[in-house]
Amino acid sequence: MILMALGLVLGVAGYLVRSGKDSEYRGSNGTMGSKVLGDFDANAIVTVRIKTGTNSPVEVTKDKDDWIVKGRGGYPANFQAVGEFIKKLWELDIKNPIKAGPSRLPILELTPETGTLVELVDASGKAVKSILLGKKHSRESPGDAGPMGGGGFPDGRYVKAGELDRNSTRLNSSH
């Protein structure tokens, strides 16, 4: 009888420890299919600021009807590519919402030191939306690796959006 009670107590304690560890890596507040950055006016964006790790940020700014790289003496940026990038960010939707605790963020490359921060800025200079791009997620291909190597292929990326809180979300990179 005492052994049975002891086994029950150990089982409950093990379950509580295990569920506590798992809770650091569960669903986020986002719902599958919803937009990562929410709704915003893509046409109001006049600057895209990109910063990776400790590197200086790169700013692509709208100058009248053209996009220019601000820190490169007004070098012209590809108008279509910048527009498509903003559109992709606007359309980006959640594929697999998760929460990751602070200890997991460096592994997922979701810290300012390890990820790529993208800020969308309006005419007043205010960052309207921000997103931290983290590690690419790969899916293992079924079967053995072929003669060309490989085995896995990218199917998404971990990101943090909005106020850059603890929530992380894996996305499908095809959007």
C-alpha cells in the first residue's frame, strides 16, 4: 500500500515537472491562418529598416516615386522587389503558432543578436510594424537522402512579431 502511494506521488511529480518544461514551448496567442503582422496600410510604408545582429541597419527609403538605399548615397533599390517584400510581409500568415520561453529564443535565432529585425516605418518616422526573422525550419524528406545529398528542405521560418514579446511562430516561407 505504501509503495503504491509512493508510486502515485512520484508519477504525479514527474508529470508536473514534464508539463512545466513543455509549457515553455506551446501554442502562442496567434491563431493559425491569421496575419502575423495584423492589418496595416502597406502603401503608407516609406522606409524598410533591416538590421542583422550587431551590423549597422540598412534602410531602404521611398524618395518620390523611387526606392533608394539611404546609407549608400541614394543608390536606387529595385522598386518591384521592395514592393513585393512589403506585400509578402502584409500577407504573411501563421502556419504553426508556438510559444518559446526565453531559453529557447537564441536556439530559434529570435533575439536581436541572432535574428534579423525588419521594421516598416511610416512618413512620421514611426515603426508601424516590426518582425524578427529567426531560424529557417526544415522538414525531413521522406525516404533516404538521394545521391545529391540533402535529406531536408526548408518549409518555414521562426518569427516574432509586434512588440517582440516572448511569442514565436513558425511560418510557411512560401507566402
